[in-house]
Amino acid sequence: MAVSSKTLLADRYRVIERIGRGGMGEVFLAEHAVIGKKVAIKILRAEFVDREDITQRFLQEARSASDIRHDHIVDITDFGHSPSGRPFFVMEYLEGESLCDTLKQGGAMDWQRARYIAIQICRALQAAHDKGVIHRDVKPGNCLRITKNGDPDFIKVLDFGIAKIINDDSTDNDLTETGMVMGTARYMSPEQAQSLPLDARTDIYSVGIILYQMITGRVPFNDGGFVSIISKQVNASPPTFEAVASDLDAPPGIEAIVMRALAKFPTERFPTVGDMADALEAVSTESQVVAMESQAGATELQAGATELQVAAQVGTETVESRAGRMPLFAALAVLLGLGAWVMFAGDKGSKTEPQVADAEIASLEDKLKPGQGGLAADVKPAVGIVPPGSAGPASDADSAADPGADSLSDQGDGEPAADVDANGSGAADIGSSKSTNKTAHKDRKKTKSTSKAKKKASPEKASAEVPEKLTSADIRAVLGKIEVAKCSQLGALPGMKVKVKLMISADGTVASADALKPFKGVALGRCVASAAKTARFGKAERGQIYTHAFKL
């Protein structure tokens, strides 16, 4: 049974008209049959009623949003089924415009307005994260601008349809196929693009994209199709504000915040989305302080100039009135007074805007240093994302996280303990006899001669040994000669990187080579992995696991 005008749902909601249609459901304007209050009703599309996974995801959206209860998140008030068995939920009815439509019509906006909107989105998402809910599809189309209490830019965050409930006993894997990428490519974090485990910082990346778009008028990566965009999300650095539009008036602190939110590794972003909101608010506050201090400095200079004029006039009158008694001392006093006022005014003039602006930038840079404040206790790092310079296992997730760097590990238990002389060493007894001392002296001579013999023999021994393991430089030298250009015919873009994990045997052959996400299991990934398997290395005492990024 189709839902149409006049349809009565749950004996109390009378449908008026359809006002929207999404991937899973349709949205209708309705009113309560008794009290006449207008509501919005989202109902699962008929073709998905028999799909258990989609039905569960639809119900998850209702549960996710209804548990949060925040001014900037759409409120869900009721739930039920249509006469034909289609599930629906009831939301507050909001009249407004999506942020997506706002950007399409107006393009880039003033940085202060963009900052204000971004802060509201951050606060809404922090409320969701506090309830254990990660949105995973934050984009302008899911942010509604409404007018509330005279504010035309009041934001409501919508559509928790692919939200992840991280505090639930049931895992999200029940609702998502392994390796399945869900979300919107232009606003998707690198770890989400690679189907890696996610934490709340994936939403921070998406907010960074939205703020970038609001200020510059475009998203950082928009060329090509889905695969091209997610590849850039993983591998490419976003263009600077100046590269996109040189006439932007945004202060340096804003761009620093955006670029930190867009860091490829979650550990290099803000610990929480609330911290990002605090940083944005600090930019506004400190900018106002700069303006106030600059204005105060100008007022002080003007006051100083007035006092100089008064002092000069008084000094002149004093010199004239006492010219007969002490002309030299009075004139000298006036000159000293004028000099003091000039020095005082000059000192105040040093507190001008450029120095205050530099202090503002330095203060913001301190606040934006990666890792400051540490990670929040309730925000766990994404599994498999290892920041540059830190140690970690070379698992699929780890190696896929850093698309531009190689990683190296071995299959042993670490470096062997250093050899210890069987004779050991010890201090001579202070009360020993002369004969004992002579014996000890002979032993020392014997030990020295033995050491010299060992040193002479060591070069021959070293030349005959194979290394314990291959170095990164040795491995890269071999892999750099592997020809993978032929694989470009399978859908690769110029400059695209495909990461492959190799298991190198002690005899120098490649036991296995596997492409990592997002190319794992696809033709392009298999082609590059096959080429990598032809590599031949020198022998070593033990095998190694090495991850290499092949550039096409």
C-alpha cells in the first residue's frame, strides 16, 4: 500500500504531502490528527521492506538521533509501522534550507559566518559522540539552516542513517559488508575511504571539509569520479587557501584549524570535535582582542600627543614668566619634560597592531600543535592508523593508513643479545698476595693477545656472514626497479599509489604479495601485487614483512 495524501499512520498522523526522498526512505509532511501539530515523517521505501540489513539501518537512524537530544540535532519523537508494514519515525518539522543549497547559491561566505556555522556543527557532533554515536556522513546536505529566535543561520544536523553506535554490544559489521565504503566521497576521511575501523575523529575530517568549502567556495578534492576522489582523500594534500582564492580575508588561525582537521592521520587531528569548536571560538575572541588593543593603543597615542601639547604650552608660559629670575634652568626643565613625553609616547607606540597580531598567531599555533592535550580517554585511536615516526605492526590496516610511506618489520623476536666473554671479568681482591697480582698481570696479557687475535680474525668472519635482515634502502632499491606501468590500464590515475604488503623469505624470494585497501581484491591491486612478487632480494638470516607504495 502506497503512502499518499490523507493516509493515516498509527491512527494519529495524517499525511499531507511528500517533501523529500533519500537513499532509504521518503519524507512526508504530516500533522497530528488530534492536536494539528505539523511533523515530518520518514518512512522506509517499499522496495526495501524485505531487506533486513536496510531495515535495521533505518531503525538505527531513529535510535541514534532520538538518544542524543541536542538543540542542533533534529529531534525524533515517535516510531511506528504503516498499514503495509513499512517502518517510519516522526521528526520535528523544520522549515529551512540545506547548507548545500546555501553554498550552491551563494558560494564562499565570510569567514566569521563560516566559523559560526562550523561551531554549531561541532557542538552537535560532540553531543552525538558523547552518546557513543559517530555520524559518518557529515556533509552540507545533512545540515539544515533554519531561522530560530531571529537567527537565520541556526543549524540542525540531520540523517544519522549510516551512523555507528560505538557503545552498543552489537557491532556495526552486522550492518556493513567487509570492505564496503559508505559515505560521501567529497567529505570522507582517509580511513573511511579505506574501510578501516573508525572513531569519532572521522567526523572531524568531514567538518574540516565543510569549513574549507564555506570559506573558499569549493571542496579540496572534486575532480574525477568516486575512485579518483577517495584516492586523493588518502594521498593528496588539500590546496592552501591562497592557492584556491588569493583574496580571502580569513586570518591565519582559521586556515591552521582547517588543515589540522584535514590531517591524514586521526592522531594528528583535534582529539575531539569539541576541541575544534573551542579553537574556532578562540580565533574570534583573540581577533576581537587585537582590534580592541589596537584601538586602545591609538587612543593612548592621541592622549599622549594632547598632553605633549599642553606640557609644551605650560612650559613656554613658565619660561616667559620667570625669564628674569632663572631663564636657563626653566628652559632646560621644559626640554627635559618634552624629551620624557616623546620617549613615553614612543614606548606606547611600540604596542601597535602588527606585534599584537604576531602574538595572536603564536598563541593560536601553540593551541593547534598536534597532540596537545593528548587524546580524550573516551576517544580511541582508529585501529591501523599509525602516525609518521611511531612504531606499529605492519598489518593491513597499519600499512594502508599511510599511503606515501614504506614500512618495515621482521619475523624475529628482535636483536640477539650481545656475546659475553666466557671468562667474565672481576675486580682483584685488595688483600691478595704479590704472586696473585703477578698471575693476574699474566692473565691480562693473555687476554690482550687473545683480543688482538679475535680482531684480526673478525674481517674474514664478517665477510662470510649474511646480514641478519635486509635494510629498507636495499628493499626499496629492488622494488624501485619493478615495472608496474602496465597496470595503469586497469583504471589507475597518473600519480596514484597502490600499497602492497610483501612477505620476503630468507632466501630473497617473495613468498606472498597482497595489495591493501582500497585496491585489495580488485584487478588493479592484483596486477601490482603480481609484479611485486617477481622481485628478488639478497639473502638474509630471517624473513621480513615489508609494505611498499608503488606509484603508477
